[in-house]
Amino acid sequence: MGINKDQVDGRVREATGKVQEVAGRVVGNPTQELKGKVKKTIGTAQAGLGDAKERFKSNVKDADKDTRP
């Protein structure tokens, strides 16, 4: 199984969102904390989409192998 752009970008966005969330909490800035939570959630969804794409590709390859004589 490979790695695609959505997986990488999603996990990077997830990590930066977590950092922003914690930084906002530490300095007492609820707006930055909320922005970080949103960014983290979007990153999680994007990474999940990338994971689903890879599973789909893998299933297509497996099905193709099974149908060949």
C-alpha cells in the first residue's frame, strides 16, 4: 500500500492543528484554540479520505488479480 497526497497533507494539517489548539489553550486564547481544533478535525478527515483512496486502489488491484486467468 502506498501513500498519497491526501494522507500526507491531512496528517500534517492534523498535527499543526493540534499544536495551534494547545498553544491557544496555553496562552488563554480561545479563538486560536478553536481554530486549531477545526484544523485538526479537517486534517483527520482529509487523512481518512486518503486512507480510503488507498484501500480502494488496493481492492481494485486485488480484484484485477483475481479475475485474470
